[in-house]
Amino acid sequence: MEEVNLTKKERRELAREEKENERIGQEKTKKLRGIFIGLIVLGVIGFVGYKTYKFFTTPAPAVLPQSIELTDSDWIRGDKNSKAILIEYGDFQCPACANYFPLVEKLSQDITSDFTFVYRQFPLTTIHPNAMPAAKAAEAAGKQGKFWEMYKILYEKQDEWAEDRNAKDKFTSYAEELSLNKDQFLSDFDNSQTEEDVKADMLSGNRLNVDSTPTFFLNGKKVQPKSYDQFKKLIEDEIRGYTTN
């Protein structure tokens, strides 16, 4: 190969060209790296955005009914084998429960077949000091076959006893109105087993994540209708074999 002799000036020029080419190559590499990282970031943002969009636009799956077995201690109005079984967890001192009371009563009057109503005690004792005594009064009346009658009086006359410091006297007067044996009523009211029966209902409610009253379960599915017509339709749909939404 022919040897090329370069002057100092030519060698300096060649060195500058090599450095310039190296700088240009480094800048190209840096730009490509930046583009590559940018594409990755855009991909991640796009993926997250897509997942967020799907989360907010995909309909939530229907809540599956829970298995709620009726027990011998339940207060039941109707046939256990009905197509529509409505369970209420209620508090006799709760104003909202008192508001729903006439709706439930009307349902029982208007739907005469394949509908069963079950009432379970769930006194909110931290905010309603007379709720537990009222629940005990209903249980005590039930021991003489008058649970539903006491249930009705307690809700209809809630304003009379809700803030009474000695509500027990009021409950005793209601027991007398129902022609109950007063001594037996008071004995059952004070019996520790009566309170244990109430607490058993509360425990079952806790297992179903009940945290307010009234809470309704229709064939095992939690429902909270806002009107009588909506309530009635939910029950009639269950009787016809439709699924509550």
C-alpha cells in the first residue's frame, strides 16, 4: 500500500473531522435513546389510560346473592318456601325504619302469595339508647305470641318512647294494651337470654356487613328501594322468576 505523508496542518484537520464525526455520532445515539425512552413512556401512559377508561366504563358485575338461611328463632311472616323472601335488619328507634314500616306493612297486605317477610333485630346501641330495650320488649312479647303486634306498636308510637328515660314503663303499658301477662313480660324482658337472642340477630347482620338500618335482603341480595312502587316491583319480579338488578 502506498504510504501517505500528511502535513501537520492536514493531520490537525483530520483529527478535528474525526472528533466532529464522533460528536455527531454521540448526538445521534442520544437522540435515538431519547426517542426510544419517549416511546416507552407513551406506551405506559397509553396502557394506564386504557385500563382507567375500561375501569370507569365497564359495567360493574352484578352482586351475587348471599346465602341467608332462615332459622327457628327468626320472626317470620309467611311461608319459608315462598319465592320472594324479604329480610329486614331493623332498629325500633331508627326514624328511617319507622318510615319504611308502613311500606313493608302494605307489601304484606298487597302481595298475598309467595311473599315472606322476616324481621331481624339490629339495634344501633351507640346512637339509640332505647333501641336495645325496645328490641327486648318485642322479643318478650313474642314469647307470648305477640311479636308482630308489639313490632307494630313500637314503630307506630316511636315518638312516644324514643327519648323517654324510662322507656321500659312505656313498653310495659304496650304489653298491657296487648293483653299480655305483665309479670311474664317483665320476667322475659329482664331475662339475659332475651338480650342474647337480640345479639344473635346482630351477629348475623355483622356477618352480612350490615352497618345501617333498615337494611333489606331480598332472596339474599341487598336492596334499598326508594319508594313503595319500586319495592313492590322488586318483589313481584322475584316471584315471576326475574332477577333483581
